[in-house]
Amino acid sequence: MSAERSYIVLDAPTREFLSGLRGLRENAGLSQQALSAELGTDQTAIYAYEHGLRRPTLGMLMRMAEYFGYDLSDSLNYKIYRGELSSSALKRSLRKYSLTYPELSSLTGYSEARIRNTVNMYGTGNAECLSAVLEVLRHERELEELRKS
């Protein structure tokens, strides 16, 4: 998945960053036009990000955070961007622990369709579902380690 075309999940660190974007820009003494020139986008995109009208791509989110020196390392988006979390890695883990979508649905409380879309990283706003799936996988890893010892 290309960082330039992938969509972001609105987890808490990302929401916090985006809600404070205007303040960061203003504190840096930049106009929307000046920031857009620095980031290689247009002024209407900066306006839309600041007003919650549009979400940036993953690549743009990371460029903005880096530009302002904002730490997003606790964000799921950061993990996706760094390649620490991907659709293929999630699918491999699910196969490894023989977890099915119906099982994940009963364990997490999310619908099978929502879990499938989240595991495939389609759409946006699946941060809570992704966190729940990751928690199930973490629990399965811990159980496996206990069985080995």
C-alpha cells in the first residue's frame, strides 16, 4: 500500500495532531499558502485538513508531523507508515493463530464485514476495530508463549 495513496485511521494521536494543526501553523508564523508550498500541496488542502473537511493521505500526515516536529509514534498511522503494521502482516498472524472472521467478530464485538475491511485496511476510521484485532493477536501470542514454556 503506497503511503501517498493510503488513508489514515483517526486514532487519538492523529485526531489530536489534526485538531491542533491550525495552531501549529499559526505558531510557526505561516499562512496556509506558505505551509502548502513547504509541503508540496495546495492551500485548499491545508484549509480542508484544518477544518476537518478532508483527511490527509498517510504520506501527507507524516510530512506534516515531521515538518512541525510532532511525535506521532504512538499512532497506528505511524506503525502503518513505517511498515510495522500491514494488511499482509495481519493476515499472516490470523492464519498463524487459525483465527477466522466469525471468531474475531465474537471476540471483539465488531461485525465480520468491519473486521474484514479493517484487516484489509480499506477505508478510514477503523482504529478502534484495528486496536481490538491487535489486542486479540497479542493475547494469542501470549498464550502461545505460555504453551511453549
